[in-house]
Amino acid sequence: MKHEKNMKEAPPLHTLKLRIEKAKQAKKTRRIQKSSPSTTIGQFLNVGVEFVAGIVAGVAGGLFVDWMCGTSPWGLVSFFILGCAAGFLNVYRVLTKLPKS
Amino acid sequence: MIDPLHQFVIYPLFSLQIKGLDVSFTNSSLFMVLAAVGTVLFLSGGFKDAQLIPGRWQAMVEMTYGFVAGLLDETAGLKGRRYFPFVFTLFMFIAVGNLLGMLPYGFTFTSHIIVTFGLAMMAFGFVTLVGFARHGLRYFTIFVPQSTPVYMLPLIVPIEILSYLSRPISLSVRLFANMMAGHTMLKVFAAFTVSLGLFGVAPLAINAILTGFEILIALLQAYVFTILTCIYFHDAIHLH
């Protein structure tokens, strides 16, 4: 029988764990070599959204502060600028924290 | 002319009013239920008679599980494993919901910003709760980056707070915009096919390619939503 013949030729079972580890390691190194430093997910991440979200949060916060304290328009103006900064921070954070694979 | 935005219309299947509040069961609700039921069927069906050497279906379930588990380990670290059920549920719900939207006569509930914003707020709220549960009031130091000079704090802290608050906005807008834009584009090209008659073969060919591309986007956006949630978990667990 072909099947039994294969069984006989296979290495002993107690080395199985070792072989699995070896194969996993090989797969891992292959994956690291294959991936380039430029992020492939990055294209689909729409980083621009991250920037806009910062501004939206800033404007919403500014309008809220103006509404609470009646400081219109200074809350909106200052929080808009802070929101832009937060947008830049968002973009930087997301791009630097992506896994390298 | 066919309205390419008509596919996003929500209509009630069963009207239901509770104290003047409209809680009708809509087509959107129907597809959310289908997504949840589909996920359960997919996962439990694969393990109905589980083998040591998995068959096709079981392998698919195991690969999905392994994929999300690996993602969580890689981005949030080993301490993030406790939150695997939440992350996996989020991924499956969005992925299955997006894919259901690709079926003819389907409805994509992720193409509505209120749905994605709800999901994003859930992720955001849960991550914040985890942060406070793990660190108590010390969690507020997430707004103070390491080695910031004291005189910079009045400027840095508001920026950090705004950046933190913008997380659910960016999460929800990204998913919503991708799904809505993609499905609108499919419908626009389909309308060209109808109105061009014999020459409609060209937009039809483009649509065939776009459909495949949309399936890629559907899975990728679920992946992006999940990976960003994992990154937020990392921040909440490790505080920088």
C-alpha cells in the first residue's frame, strides 16, 4: 500500500514538534523578507481621514466651549488651530504604530 | 436616470412605535441580524464535526480566528488577549456586513455613518473603560507624552485630548466613506451600462473588475477598523 509505505519513510513522531517549529520559523523569516518597508495597508488606510477627524473634533470642541462660556468666536478659532495640530499628530501616530509586516 | 443613491434608502419592514420613538425593524436592522446570524452559522458550522486535520470549512474558520488573534498579539501585545472576544466580534460583524452588501439586492448597513459611528463609539468607549479599569486615574497621563517640558503642557494636553477625541470620528468616517463611495461607483457604472445600449459592454467590464475590488475593500476596511482598535487597546494597556 502506498499510504503505509509513506508512513514508514516519515521521520519518527517525537521529532514532530521540532519540525513544526522549524517550518514556522522558516515561514516567519520568509514573510519578513518578502514585505517591503513601505506599508501595503497604508494605501487603504486613507490617512487624510485621520487629519480631517482632528479638525472636526477641534471645531466641535470649539463650538462647545463658545456655547458654554459665550466666548464666541475665540473658542472656535483657537480650537480649530489645536484641532489641526491634533490631526497632524493622528497621522503621525497611526503611520508609526502600524505593524511592520 | 437611475438614482445611484437609492440603494442606501432605509425603509421599515415592520413599523413599531414605543412612546413616540420610532424603533421600526428596517432593512438595515434585517441585514444586521443576518450578519450576526451568518457569523454564528459560519463559525459553528465549521466546528460541527471538528477534525484534527481540518476540512475546508473548518480551516476557513480556524484561519479567520488565527488571523485576528495574530493581529491582536502583534499590535496590542499579550496583555491584549483578554479583549480578543470584543475585537473578534467587531471584525466579524463588519466583515460579514460588508460582504452581505456585495450580494445582489443586499443592503450595506456599514454605508450609514450612524452605524459605523455607533460601532466606533462602542470600541472607543470600551477602550477608555479598559484604560480606567487598568490604571485608574493614572489613565489621564495618556494625555501627557513622556519627557514633555512642563511649560509645554498647556499646549500639548489640549492637542492630545483632541487627538484622543477624534479617534471615533476617523474610525467611523473611514469605514462609512469607503463603503458608500464604492457602492455608489458600482451603481453609476451599472447605470452607464443600461443607458449606453450596445456600447454598455465597456462599463460592464469595468463593473466586473470593480465588484472584485469592492470585495477586497469590504474585507480590508474591516481589517483596518480592527487593527486601529487594536492599536487603541495597546495605548490603553501600556500608556505610551
